[in-house]
Amino acid sequence: MLETERRKVVRYGRLLLERNLTTGTGGNLSVFNREKELMVISPSARDYQEIEPEDTVVMNLEEEVIAGSSRPSSEYQLHLLVYRERSDVSAVVHTHSVNATAVSCLNKEIPPLHYLIGFAGDKLPRAEYALFGTRELAENAVNALGSSYNAVLLDNHGLLAVGSSLQQAFQAAEMIEYVAELYVKCRSMGKPALLSEAQMKKVGEKFEAYRQGSSRKEN
Ligand SMILES: [Zn+2]
């Protein structure tokens, strides 16, 4: 069942480790098949190096496990709520990458200091703290994402990135971690100069054109 999606979750899980976006068993990722209304999510507390496609877990929107012998990631509610609320999203990546998580511990948004923040939107918003693995965390994250942001910081926890494919959600997580690193470095020297609303509007338009081009290639 959903063999292609299960292989993708395994492949991008390993990439999370290779690109230093997470360590050990931290972070989780999923893909949603909109036609079948089924999600494939990484299993709970398993090393990404050792996960095989059959270890991933298939769940429906009613939070029932349809296939897979492992337990789903403890953040499955976070993933499912994003798919329920955002019809444009088909993949979710959640990481504890160090720079994004450092900023999340300041309970601060990241302002537009570099155009690559366009992977999230006109800024990187933040979601209020809630205990990991809870419905409350899922609701706070979905509220902060709203209808258009593609990434959000989870206060005192980490980063959530979404996209129309795993490739896009993964790339958003990677780029936002880079922007968070720039923000941390800038703040250690002073305050970064920010891009204006008009400048970010143009960035947004270019990103939209780029996203449409790349999803045409993927389909
Ligand atoms: Zn987490």
C-alpha cells in the first residue's frame, strides 16, 4: 500500500540526517495521498538509518492506523491537522534543526532579513508553546501557518515546514534552517537590515512562479 510514498518517507528521512537537519530519532515527516486520503508517516523513536518502507505507518484522517507494524511518530496529530486544514499541502517535515530551534527558544518570529525566507512567506511566524505530541501543539501550529505560510517556528521546540511535495517541504526546512543560522549570526553582531514589504512582495511572486514550475516537473 502506497509503496511510492513509503519509499519517499524513508529516503527523505535519511536526508534529514545527512543534511544535519536532525539527530538520532528526532524530527518526523509525512506524505499525504489526497486521492486516497491516507498519510504515510515516519515511525516513532526509530533511527532513520534503519527504517525500511514497511516500517513507515499509513494512517487515515480519523487517526486510525491502516498499515505498518510500528507506532506512528508521536506528532501524527500535527501532521494530520495540517492536511485537514490546508488542501494545498501534501507533505510535512518537522525538525529540531539547531538554529531554527535556538530562535524558537527566544519565542520570536524571524523577520525578512534574506530573500530565502520566501520559502516560508514574508516572514517566519511562530506558534505558541504546547507540549510535544498533543492536539494543542497541532492547533497552535496550524493557526500560525494560516492559509499561506509554508513554515513556522514552534516555540521552545523546533521547526515545521510544509509543501505540495516532500521535495518542497524538505527544501523549505533546509532553507529556513539556513536563514535561522543567518539570523543567529546577525543578532550576535547587531540587528540585521530587513527587506521592505515591497521587496518581499516581489520575492513572493518569484517564489510562486518557481513553485509552479517545479511542481509541473514533479507531476
Ligand atoms: Zn519535535
